[in-house]
Amino acid sequence: MYLLLIAHILQSSVLAVRSCPTLCACTLVQCSDPGILVVPINVPADTVKLRLEKTLITRVPRAAFYNLSELQFLWLGYNSITSVHPSSFVNLKALRELRLDGNLLTSFPWEGLRDMPQLQTLGLHNNRLSSLPAHAALFLPNITYLDLSSNRLTILPAQLLDLWFPLQGGQQERRLKRRILGLHDNPWLCDCQISMAMSLSMSLGSPVVLMDQLLMCSRSLDQSAMLLTQAELSRCMRPSVQPAATRVISPLGSNVILRCDASGYPTPTLTWIKTSSYADCCQQLILENSEQLPKNLESFMQESPRVGVRWSIITLNGLSYKDAGEYRCQARNMAGISEAQIKLKVVGVTKLLHLPKKKSLKTPPKSSLKYGKPNRNPATINNSSVKENQILQNIKPPSNNKTQTVPNLVPKVFPVDKYNKITKMINAKKKSQTSIKSTPPVNSTTALLSTTSLKYDEDGQGQ
């Protein structure tokens, strides 16, 4: 009996799903009766198009269309919907078009777009949306038709402009999607964002087409609106980057801080990129397993002290050779992109790694006898020979001339008084040599040396 009851319930539920709801025309599953107060639950599971329009539905609950996995078009326009649950569109993986025009929405669950990966058309025309959150850009990359006209929007986030008008110079080149945007009939403030949106959409080859290019803006909420083309706006300024230093040399193991300052309007955002590393002979072994470059760095700090100015620093602690290289501080806003390069060099005693560990001590050279003071000990044979060499170097052998120039021995060996005595001895010796003809002139030098040495010892020079 229990099994029969379960089978009857399952059969009735299947028939209910396949049957057409009351007050609906099931050709396209269109429901537009004012008596409908909630989203119908007995819509056939194979429905591809569903229109729920001009009803008194006020909210879209969680998993309202869970059984409609084949649904591709969903129109919920001109109802009285004030809220949509973030999980209202679960299991709508085939949905291509969603329209919520003419409702009373003050906010929209942008994160709910993740449940509709095939969605390309989103219509939110004529609601009461007062703001666009910045995170909405994360869920709109596949949307090619977005109608935000006739709402209460005042500011266009810069993140949406980055999505719609991607800046050149990105790391990955991709084919831009053509998008159609409806931004008209909103009380926009006359700022750089809305001005850039309009000017970029009018440029040649723009990926964005505006439904209506006559945008109105006002300088404040209490002032009357004017055409955006007539408003005198502060122009957007391309960012400029100024690094604190373009070349940094720091020793191995030290800490270093790299800093750059940027200015522009709107206030630019800063990112750090390491583009290359130094590879010389001493670092090859260390850099064999280094990471792929260029590489975006995540551990950095940035701050904006005022509008239009931002600075950023990156700290590198305990420098190693893999930290050396070229770093780029990149600044970007909706007006453009610019960057500055900083080269970091890490120095250290790397070549000593190939030398023996034991270091040779440098000993001062021993002083030679040539430059040292003469030892005046007469008992030392070497010292006496040095004296004899000094005398021989300064005394020339006698010539046949009568007059002979005596070498000046005063500043080298002998004092003045002893020099006079030696000169007298030499003259006396010459006289004795001339009287004896058998004596060869060659021995005169030897005799002179012996006489000089004896006289030098007798005078007490060695004492």
C-alpha cells in the first residue's frame, strides 16, 4: 500500500511538470496575468523560453528555476520585483538572456551571475539601482549586452572601465569583445570616469558602443544636469612614475627597500614586476632553479596620501643572488599605463669559493743588507767585505795622468777629518810607487785597499 502511494505521488508530480500552469499560455510559457503573486513552480522542465511579465511578483526566491536546466531565455520584466536572492538562478547553465527591466530593484546580486556561465545579455533598464559595486566587474566578463539606463547611478567604477576598455600593454594579448552598453538617463556626476567612458566609446575601433551617447551629468547631486560634452571636466592624467633610485647596489645578506611614487588622475594603482635577473659567472649555480620571469610580486605595500598620488615600497630581507635583477614599478589608471625600472645588484665575495680555504699570510719582506744600516762589528767577515765593496765601487784605478780625481767618500763611508788623513796617505803612496819602477801599476789598487783598510781599523771606525 505504501509503495502504491509513493508511485502515485511521483506520477502526479511528473504530470504536473509536463502540464501547463493555470493562467499561462504554454506555447512559450508566457505568464502575464496580474493575479500571479509568486514565481510558478509547475513550469515544464523542457522549457526553453519563459516570460513572467506584468504580474505582482515582488521577489525571486532561492532556486526559483532549479528544474529548468534547459532554459535559455528568461524575461521577468515589468513586475513589482524588489529583491532577487543570490541563489535564484542556480542550475541555469544554459541561460543566455536575462531581463529584469521595469522592476523596483535597488540592488542586484552580481555574484549570482556565476550560476549562468553562458549568459550574454543582462537587462536592468528602468529600475532603482543607485550604485554599481566595484566587484561587479568580476562577474561581467562574458556579458556583451548590458543595459543600465534609467536608473539612479551616479558613479561608474574604474574597474568596469578596465573591463570594457582594457589598456594596451597587458601581459596577455586577447581579442576584445564587442559590447553594447546602456548608460543614459542616469544622474551621473561629472567626473573623469564617465567622461572617459564616453570619449573612449567614440574613438575609432572602440570595443564598446553606447546605446545613447547623449549622457547627462551634474557637478553635484543638487545641481541641474548638463550634457557631458558641455561640462568642463578635469582631464584624466596618464600616470607618471618616479623611483627613489634607479640603481641599487647592496651586499649579500643585507636588507633593502625599493620605493616608487606615482601621480595621475584618477589615482593610479601600483604593481611590482620582476622582469629579469643578473646572470654572471658567479651566480649560475645559484640561479639554476630560479623562477620564471617576468613575475608579478605580491608582497608589497602601497598607500595614497591624497587624491592623485600613490606610493609603494617592496622590502627584500636577507638578500641572496636570486634577488638581483631588474624590477619594474607599474602604475595604471583609466588614462594609461607607465612604469619605471630599478636595477638591484647584490655584491659579495663569490670568487673566493673556488680558492683554497687556507689563506696565505703575507709577511713583510726582509730588509737586505744593501738597504740596511751597516753593521759596525769588525769581527764579522761579511760586514767587512761590504765595506771593501763600497770602497772599490767608489775608487777608480790610477791612470797615467798626474792628476787623479779622488772619489768623494765623505757622504758614504768616512767623516771629513778621516777623509783628509786618507787623502794624505794616498798621495804618499803615489810618491813611493813612482820611485819603484818594478812595481806594476795594477797592484796599486790592492795596496791602496789594504792601506785604507788598515788605516780605517786603526782609527777605530769599527769600534
